[in-house]
Amino acid sequence: MSFHERKNKKRKTAHNGQQDRTSFKPSATFTPLEGGRDWTVSVAIPSSILTKSASPQSLPPPPDDRSPHQMKILTHADMQTPSLATADQRMTAPGRIARALAVFSVDEVVVFDDSPPSSRPRQTDTSGYTGDIDPCHFLAHILSFLEAPPFMRKTLFPLHPNLRMTALLPSLDMPHHPNPKEWTAYREGVTVAGKTSTGKGTLVEVGLDEPVEIEEDIPPKTRVTLLFPEDQSQYPECVDPQAPRTEGGYYWGYTVRRCGSLSTVFTESPYENGYDMSIGTSERGTPIHEAFPPSKPAKFKHMLIVFGGPRGLEFASMNDDELAKMDVQGSKTKELFDHWVNVLPNQGSRTIRTDEAMFIALTALRGLWGNFS
């Protein structure tokens, strides 16, 4: 029996390698919102969160008592490659941030550059390690890698110095990351080269035992979102990447967007009318329980929560040429936002890291969209 004959025979019981749905039980954790979900939650983080995560001062000095034969001659390649300690420290911040995004069902993360314009490289070679020369690229690269289902990462993310230590990154285990014990009508997939049983259409790897077939002709190494019909003899259908959220009611991971400044977080919003609720975080803000009293439930379509770096959002506004023209800097930074909140009044440490502030703030704000419909 040929390969295509075996495929056609198998399609009678499980179309295109799709496993029998009767063996799956709905997940109690990933319960979709009935009728879909048209509202979103976005988070914005600055590139400066990496400045203290792996500064030269935080690394141990090299020993001075090494004999000449123990000394290593540094090559140009060594100069372009971060030490293991540096890379390890720079990996922890995006890993914790990605965990917060997944745990709190955040739909979009925006990475914006809050560094002084004079210190920004005009051109960056992104083929090498970018954790020290282009933090925005590094953060977006790692966050995108983590969001992708594990089975498609090798195809979508070629070998790169930024990804040398991805084994240290945590698992996000989101609804669109395949689990053999769960079944959802939607699946993420990546197209692969190969001939289908009919000679038409495209093969798509979706994390099952075998690739599935779709009727559309799509080039290899393209990420697609598929909807599997109730009739298992029918082909899966390519749908909009937002369909699992807007129509199925699932949390379907986050998108990653890069911005050159704080102001462009707003002006380059992917939503037609922008964000209708914006929240800025600052130790000089109003306590969250005062800003959002339970007696006044929040109503929004697209919420944006913006976090500052080690020197706060005021530092980001000072390095934004557009905000300088508008005279929105320093203490006036709060005028950018509908709400200016302090995520943890009377903190016991002088500083709260941005990744720590995310977990604190999203825990406190979760009630704004936890039961929102």
C-alpha cells in the first residue's frame, strides 16, 4: 500500500492525521469565552529593563593569578559573543515577562526604546548577538520565540546568537501550544514542503503525529491559523490569526510589536481607534484600589498598561522627541495616560524590577478584565 493510499484510508477515521476527538476531554483551564472576545489587553515595556540585568559591574572580575598558559587569547568572535553569565542574566528578564504575559492572558506586548537618542545605534546588525547593542530587538526576538508553539520554533527561528541559551527559558504552555490530552477546534501550524494526497494544496505541521492538508497553496515556513471543522472528512480552514479570540473566545497568545519611543506606543497602535483605556505605572501614582474602586467597573475595548524601566516612565518621556515638542516630560508624563497608578505603595525595597512590577500590577488589575464580557 502506497503512502497516499494509507493517507486516504486513514482519513476515513481521522482526517489528515487528525487524532480521534473522542479521546480528548475539554480543558477546564482553557475555557473559551462564549460568543468570542472582542476586547484586548496590551502591555508595554521599555528596552532599559536590560541595562541592570547584566551590567558589567554585576559580573565577577577575572582572576589575576592565572599563569600565561591559562590565559585565553581573545579573538574578534569572542568580543562579539556575550559571556555565559551575561547571557544568562539577560535571558531571565524576558523569560519572566513572557510568563506574566501568558499567565494573565495578555494579547499584545510592545517593546519601546526609552534610551537617549544620542546613544541609539543608527544601524544595527541583527545577525549577531543584540542583547547589548539593540535591547529592543533582543527582547522582541526572545518574546516572539517563546510565544511560538515549540514544535514550529526550529522552522521559524533559525540559529542565532540570541537563542544560544533558550534552554534556560520557561515554558509558557498556552492554549495554542499543543497538548496531547487536549483538543481545540483551532490550531497553529507551519507549512512544510511535500506533496499532498491529491497533489494540490499544502501540508501543515500542527503538532500532531502527521502533517494535515489544506486546500490553499501557501509557501513553506509560513505560520497559519487553522480551524478544524466538525466533519472530520473536511479539510481544515485557514482563518484570521485573531479568530480564536474573536470567534472562539480563547486566549491565543500575544503579538509582539517594537516601537522607537514611548509616544509611538500610542500612535502606532494596531487597533483602528487606538487604546481607549491607558494605564501608566509610577511610584508617584495613585494606589490601584483608589484609581479603580469596585463601585465603578471599568469598560474598555483595548486596554494598555505601560511599565517604566529602572528610571521610570519619566525617563522615557525625556528621551522622546515628539513628547518634547508637546512639552510632556518629567512630572507631566502622567498626562499621557487615563490612569497613573502606583502598583505597590509602601514597598519594602527601594526598587521594584519591571518584571516584578508586571506580576504585581497584573494581579491587582486582573479584576478589570477577569469577568469582562
